[in-house]
Amino acid sequence: SSRSTQQDTSELREGTTYSSGCMLDTDHVDTEHIPAPLVPPSLLALPAHPARVVVLFDMETTSLSRSSQIVQLAARVVGASFAGYLMPTEPISPGSTEVNGLAVKVCITI
């Protein structure tokens, strides 16, 4: 059927997402290593122009997995900056906390 073919195509592209025990195989989890780019990045020098504004963005996530969630979005331009935080619905991995310093504290008040 068309739905089955569409799901098979999605699973080939993204990995198995809806099946019993699909997250139990930790030998093949892609959250610990970011592979090197196939084509090395190159820097492009932009000539100075008074109307051109360069905005730098930074984004922090809960992990390196494909299903990670954004927990911080920051932007900086000459003379101004912005940082916004979002409460994730999944735990932040220890590796991510080590890199970005972000963690969720759970406080229970009785």
C-alpha cells in the first residue's frame, strides 16, 4: 500500500521510529559521534558593505540524536544579543550538558 511504502521510505531515511524495542539497541545509536563533513567547509570572505548586517546564531540541543530538542537559541549582532531557552520534554544527555553547561533541575515542593 502507499502508506506502507511511505513509512518504509521514511524509515530508510530516518531509521526505525515506531517499532517494539527500537531504542534498546545501544550499539548503533548515533548520539556520541558527529561524522566529518563529506566536503570540507570553506570560508567565504564578504566585502565590507554598510548595508550588510551579519548575525551569528548558536543553538544548543538535548543530544546529538536526530530527535533531539532545541533548548537554547542565541543570536548576536554588533551591539545587541539575544538568548532564549526552552524547557525540553526529554532529558538532556550528560554529553550535551558537558558541552553546553545546560541542565534541568527538578524541584519537588511538599
